[in-house]
Amino acid sequence: MQERLKASYEDRFHQAVKRLYSDSSAMKNKAFNTFNELEKVGHTGCLKYLAMCYYSGLGCDKDNDKAREYYTITIALGLYNAEPKPNFF
């Protein structure tokens, strides 16, 4: 059961990544919302994408404070390889 749930989260994550890079602002919004939902269940892969979204205003309002917070978390967890690299550190 837990493996199926984990696979479902991974599927949603990969789908959200594809949506984030689409040309549609509605798809970017869906991607951002999915990343937020996945964060609530502990999916760490979405953290760098939330940082990117806040940094660039993808699917949300641009917010450098939140971007910095998420980038800092990804660094602390050893997950940092997000682009674009923030210039506020």
C-alpha cells in the first residue's frame, strides 16, 4: 500500500515538472499547486521547484523571501542543484 502511494506521489511530481515547463500559465499554476500539496506530504523533490517558482514567479507571485527560504532548505537537506541559482545569498 505504501509503495503504491509513494509511486502515485512520484507520478504527480513528474507531471507537475512537465506542467511547469509548459507555455500555459494555467499549467504553471497547476504545477505550483501540486508542488505545495506534495510538500505537505513530505516529498522533498518538490522543494527546489517551489524555490524556482517563487524566485521566477512561475505559477505564483514572485517572492524572494520564500524563494530564499526554500533554497536554504534544499541546501540544508543536500538537495541543492536548482536552477536558476539565486543571486541573493
